[in-house]
Amino acid sequence: MNIKMDRTETGLLLALPLLILIAFVLPKWVVNYVQVSLGTGLVALGVMIQMRAGLVSFGQGLYFCVGGYAAGMLAKFLGISDLFLLLAAGILAALIVAGIAGFLLRRYREIFFAMLTLAISMILFGLLSSTEELGSTDGFNLPSATYLGWAPEGETGRLTLYTFTALVVVVCAILLNRFLKSPVGYINEAIRENEVRVEYLGTSAHHAVHITYVLAAVVSSIGGVLWALALGHVDPEMTNWTTSGQFVFISILSGTGNIAAPLIGTFLLEILRVYAVEISPNTWQMILGSVMLLTILYLPKGLWSLLTTRKSTKPSDDSADKISVGD
Amino acid sequence: MQTAVAISVDGLGFAAWLFLSSVGLTLIYGVMRILNIAHGGFYALGAYSSAWAIGLFVNSGGAVVYSFLLIPLAALLAGAIAGLLVERGILRYMYGRDEVLMVLVTYAIFLILEDATKLIWGTESYVAWQPAFHFGTINVMDIPYTVYKFIIMAVALAVGAALFLVLNKTRVGKLLLVVIEDREISGALGINVTLFFTVTFVVGAILGALGGAISAPEISVLPGIGAEIIVLSFAVIVIGGMGSIGGAMLGALIVGFARALSVHLYPPAELFSIYLVMAAVLAVKPYGLFALAESRKI
Amino acid sequence: MAVLLETRNLERTFGAVYAAKDVNIKIEAGEVLGVIGSNGAGKTTFVNMVTGYLKPTAGEILYKGEEITGTPTRDITRLGICRSFQIPQLFPELPVIENMLIALTVAQQTRPVLFRPAINESLKEQAMELLRRFKIDHHAEQEIQTLAQGVRKLVDIAMATVANPDLLFLDEPTSGVSADEKMGFMKVLIDALKETRTAVLFIEHDMEIIERFSPRCVAFYEGTILADGPTEEVLENKEVREFVIGSEFHRSGNAASTAASVQEV
């Protein structure tokens, strides 16, 4: 277990310089896609850590949007463009919203959790769509980021933001990797499998779910801030349920096996989308849907499971049924 | 006073439309335990096929009064074909799987249906207003309302009553209740559970398509209406308690009136009032107002 | 000996039905007692109430002299009262060893730890030690859902002991274990528990097992206690013979009892 964990973390650390290097080598448009998918990849990570607890959030776009808008509003109304302050604003906003919403959501599981997360994200969607001060459905633009008073412009600005994005994402991924192996991370797996037993082992499933929910929110809002700065724009679509659906899609596709999987998955999907939309704009969702069905049917643990060998044998449906009497 | 009447009529109008659009969702969940996101796709298919058929018919010189027949016909065809394809082609391989997994499966189907709709009808919008104005308007307290609005209310009531009667008064309905109660035992009793599932799913799909078909004359039909209706339907069936027909009716009324209230009193709140109501109901009554009983765990 | 647990006039209703009525039981530290009663007599309800899963509608529960009525399950576990389940409550998709590691992690966690690894070598050793004590260490790498019912039962019970409870409830430990294995199974179990001097209350339908393993026996009937005392006396009691053992005797084999117990669950 420990060896595996180290491998993921070293992998991420080794990937960091590579990730930064490609900004200087690869064409600009590819780098842009990498940067954008690093932002959305963090949201997919937020979905994934909740999935470990068996919870599917169909409203993770909420915190993607909260992060983006918190940063955007700080820039728009207070003229602040410092990256660190914007990140702090996004994190703080997510902490507050998720801290409160968590008291309600931690009581729900399964489809109720899915629907309630969706409903809450749609409250924000409705709210932002009808707020003219924030540009209604059009949203508004963000300025370029500054760094503790340093305001790089043009190419330097682009590369600096990209470098920081990569850095923040890798740090987040390492922390989340540690989280998955931590006691609370372990409890989440137990909650997914059998919550009654978790309570009987002497711990509160509600607390663990609340903590996980808030953590996922914070990560997603960081993703939102970075994404908004990369694009220089925010709009209510960020919290529409269809956006959240895409994050769920990525988590299903990449599985919950490894923290790097959603990040890589997001990027591949982004690239695939560019070509698919180019070739046949009206079949992109059809491809997504079909891939998702095939993944669920044939690779229930995600594409990542192709890379890892499994020693345990697949159980028969029969024995699974017997167990489910008690869960 | 005028506002109060306007809120009532609009509230009932919204409620009727919401009930028609959501009752299939709650039926499918009640019987099959599938929270069917693809329902939004059925709604969109119904809306497109009805708007397209009406447009074609009226533009080629057909009498508008007959175009009313096209609405149920379009719903029936679109719902039955799509429902059968989805159930026989995909869902039947997934029965007995986890409820959350089924949500993801139906989400994938929803994505596929969205593009299927675009491939058939393109991305431009369809308007088929003729039936909506054919019978003119009625003035209620000096506010004109289309007769069509009241027709939708009548249809919603009729569908609700028909479902209630079939479920509670007929042999088929009683057998269905047995299937809902215990799938395994009903199989052992010789009830054809697979057939019940297929029929339920197709009926649910037709109802979803009917919701779209009947509202097509009142809206402009364009991509994205499926995604919009599915969240509204969630709110409706969650508030009432999933799987309950009566609950869907109550949920539709609550959501309908919440929307009518905000439209008339504070328009900016229109979009989020619905979800606010949903979250509020769930905060108090976690599994909806008429929730199905949960069984003991240990 | 010191009284560990005491219930006073414990009562629980489901609608108009009494699942428990005037239940008064004292359990002493380190003792072993068997509970008998037909299905629906209120045995599991009693365990559910004491462990905080069900709230009693009336009455008090005292543990080590302190009232614990209405305390949440997780806090009761922390106080030292644990249980196993009629239908094992495990983490079915994970291997046995992972099940035990999760249980140990949870039991040893006092406040949420977010970014430090949960598993280390000493924890693994503890988990293996527990499995060895219940003689299931050779199943360590197998997923729960691939195991036979009897092994699942032992994992379930082993898991209930991770927090070193002072009082352990075993809800029908031998149900689902084949008739000829029952005695050996119980022996492994009781021997393992004697090592830790845990007080054990076990629910059992097999009178032979009751006679052999529990010096004291409590008989439940329709939510009330029909008899409580030394096992030989309770089993000779006229009412017990008529209402409890008689009905047990008529139960037609394992199939019927399994079906009925699923209902009760």
C-alpha cells in the first residue's frame, strides 16, 4: 500500500517539470488545452473523492462556479487580481457554501445525494442567470492575474499563469492522494460498502461525508479559479447540471483507482472533443454517451483499471445478492 | 385580486405541464427503481416530433383542428419507439444493478438521445403555435388565457385519474403492485416481471413524450429543453416522494405555484425558486412528502 | 462480580405491537449468557436498543452505572459495547484483511485525520493477529463476497472485537453455519473471546449449543422475558418448554428458519 502511494506521488512530482516544460515546447493551442483541463481536472478530482464514498455528485459544477465567481467578483468589484488572493477567495467561498450545504447533504446517500447536489447547483444557476450586476447568462470577464505586485504581460503572463496552475494542481493532487490513504479516506470506502457497520465501529459517517464534501468543494473551487483565469471569463454555465454531468463522466471513465487518472482523462477528453466537434458537431454527446455505457458495462472500475493488475477473483452475482440483503 | 387570480391560473397551468412531464419519471422509478435521466430525452423527442408534424401538416394546408390529433400520435410514436429501443437495447442488460449506477446509465442514454434528436431535426428551433390559439382565449378577470392552457390542465387530470384507476382498480394494476412489493416473489408466482418492466418503461417514455408534445405549441422547441425539463421533473417527484403518482401531483402543484408566485411577484427569482423549494422540502422531509417506506436494515 | 449492563423496564413499540416490554436484564463482567426465543420475540430488538440503533420508547439502560439510553451507536461502541450481526455487516467488495484494517483504523481514530496514511505495519500485524485468533487468517486475501457464510460470520465477529469491548452481543452467530460444524464453530468463538475476558451475550436457536456454552440463559417471548437463570432451570421451565422450545422444535429445518430470520432482519 505504502509503495503504491509513493509511486503516485513521485509520478506527480516528476510530471511537474515535464508539465511546465511542455509550455515552452508544444504549440500554444495545445498548452491552452492542458491549462484548461488542469482546472476542470481538479473538479473531476472533487467528484472522484466523493465517489470513493459511493456518493455521486451531479452538482460539482456548483463549486467550480463558486470559485470562478468568487475570484471574478473580487477582481470586478475590488480590483484585486493577485493570484494568491483570488485563490484564497475561491477557497473561502467554497468553505462557507460547502460547510453549510454539507449539514444538509451529509444526511443523504445514493440517488438522493445525486439529486440534491444537482438541485443546489441549479439554485446558483438560477440566481446568477438573473443577476444583471453579474452579467446574467453572459457572465463577465476577468483581468490577467498578478503575483504579489508583479504583473507580467503577454507571453510572460501566459507562461507564469500556466506554471502556477500546474504547480497548484500537482500540490492538490498529492494532498488528495494522501487523503485517500488517510483514516478518513479509508472510512469513506467503508461508508460506500456498509454504513451501518461504520457506525458500529464507533465513528460518524456523517462527519466523514461532510469533511469529504467540503474538501471536494475546495478542490473544485480552486479548479474554478484557475479555469476562470485561464479563460479570462466566467458564466453561469459553470454550475449548470450538464457541466457537472461532464465531471461525472470523467470520473466514471477514469475510475477511482488513481488520483492522476481524472487529470489525464480530462485532458484526453478535451483534445478528443476538439476533433470530434470539428468533424461532426452533432455526434459528440452521442460518442460520450456510448463510451460511458461501454465503460460501465465492461470496465466498471474505469480505464485506469486496465493499467493495474487485479489479484482478487470476480464474485458471482449470486453471492453479491445475498450480501445486499443487509446493506 | 387580479394578481391572485393570475397566480392561481398560471400556477395550475405550470402544474399541469409539470405533472405531465414528470409522472412518467415517477412511474418508472416506482416500479423499476430507475431514476431515469433519459426522461428528458423522451420529452424532447415528443416535443420535436409534435412540433415538426404539426408544422408539416398545417403548412401543407391541413385544418388546424385535426392537428390536435397529431399531438398524442407524435407522443405515442416517439415515446414507444424510443422507449422500446432503450429498454430492450440497453436497460434490460442492467437490471438489478445499483440505483446510482442506473442514474449514470440513463445519463449516458440521455446524452445519446440529445444528439439523436439533433441528427433528426437539426439544431434550429421549431415553432408550432397554431393549436395553441385555435380555440381562442378566455378572459379570467380581464386576463386573456388560451383555451389550450385549460385543455392541458384537463389532460393532466385525465392522465392522473387514468393512472390511479389502472394501478388501483384493475387486475394489471394489482399485479404491478405485487411486482413493486417484491420482484423475486412475483417472479415465483408466475408473473412475467420482464414484460411488466418493458411495458412500464414504454408507458413512462410515452408519458414523457406526451409532456413534450403537448407543450410544443406553447414554447419554441430547441436543443436543451430536455436538460431543462429533467431538473424540473426531479424537483417535482422528489418533493412528492419518488415513485408516488399522488406525490407527483402534489409536487407539480407546489413547484407550479412557486414558479407562478415568483413570476408575478418577483420575476428574477423565477429560475431558482423551484430548486429553493425543493431543497427546503428535502431539508425538512428528507425523502419527500409521500415517500415509499424504507425497509429495516439490520 | 460487578454489574456491567443493566436495563430497567425497557420498552419498544412498533405501531401497536410491543417488540419489547418490561425488559429487565443484568449482565455481569466477563459472563457468558445465551438468549433464546422464537423469531419476533424481541431478541434482536433488545440488542438494537442497547447498542443505540433503535431508541427505546420507555425504560433505561445503564452501563457501568451510567445511563446510556438514547446514546448514538458510535458512542456506545466507544464505551465498550459491540455486536455482531445475524446477517454479517461487512465491506463485501474488499478482501478480509482490508475489512479488518478499516475496522482497526476506525476504532483507533479519535479525531479526523486527513493527510496522514492510515495503514502501517503494526496495524497490519494487529489485523493478522485478530484473524489468527478466529482461525481465519488463511482467508486474509479473499474478498468477503467470495466467502462461505460461516467464514463471513467469523469475520463479522472478529470485526466486532477490534475495539476490545467489555460487552459483546452476538446475534445468532451459528445461523448459516451447517449443523455438523456448529459446535466446532462455537468453540473457536468462545475460546477466542475467553482470552480477552469479554462478557458475551449470544442469541441462539440451538438448545444443545445453549446447554454447552452458556451457564446462564434468558428466554424471550413476545417482547418480554419469560425466564432468566441457570441454563438447566430455564430449559426445564414449563412455560419456556411450551412457548419457546416447543416452537423451536416445530421449526421445519434450516430453510424455514432462514426465511423467517430474513424477515426479522
